[in-house]
Amino acid sequence: MIELLASLAQAASEIRQFVIAYGDAADMPGRTPDMDSGGRQAASGPSRPTERAALDERRLALLDELKSGAAQLPYAVAVLRGVSASMDRALSRWEGEDVSIHLPGGSLDHCNGAAQH
């Protein structure tokens, strides 16, 4: 399980780095071989950087992935918090503590699954 947690931490770190990079990239069009080092079109002609950035398919793909990740990560966080809470309850039970969950109108006893009023 320690190895899985290390993998999870590594994946979270990688996602954090992508989110940082996406912050800069989401405002600019995708780079092409004909751009200079500042991300500007190297060829001469009418410049419409705002329009080019807004319509760039590669920039839009970045935004789609950012939205997708933002939609999925709360589920991952919820699963991890659920695992943590379950492990905490099991450890508390092992330590002899009462692990009943108190709900409005009663409690749920995890030891036998019976509702108590």
C-alpha cells in the first residue's frame, strides 16, 4: 500500500505541474514551427493575436482537458477521504473506541449495522 500511495503522490504532483503550465498556455495559441521564441507569428501580415488565440484548436483542447480534470478530481478526493475515514474508524474500533456514526434521528452502529433510535 505504501507503493500505491507513493504513486498517487507522484501522479498528484504531475497534475499540479500540468495545471501550472496550463495556466500560461490557456491564454496563448498553440506553438507552431513558424513562431518566434515569444510565441508570436514569425511571418508578416495582419496580426490578430486575440482572434488566433481564441480560435486555436490546440488551446481549446488544453481547456477541455483542464475542465475534464476539474470534473474528475473531486471524485478522486472523495474516494481518498472515504478510505481515510474508513481506516480511521477501523483503527478507532481496534483501539476500543465507540465507532457509531450519529445520524439525525438515531445512530448507525458499524459494529453490527443496526440503526439505533
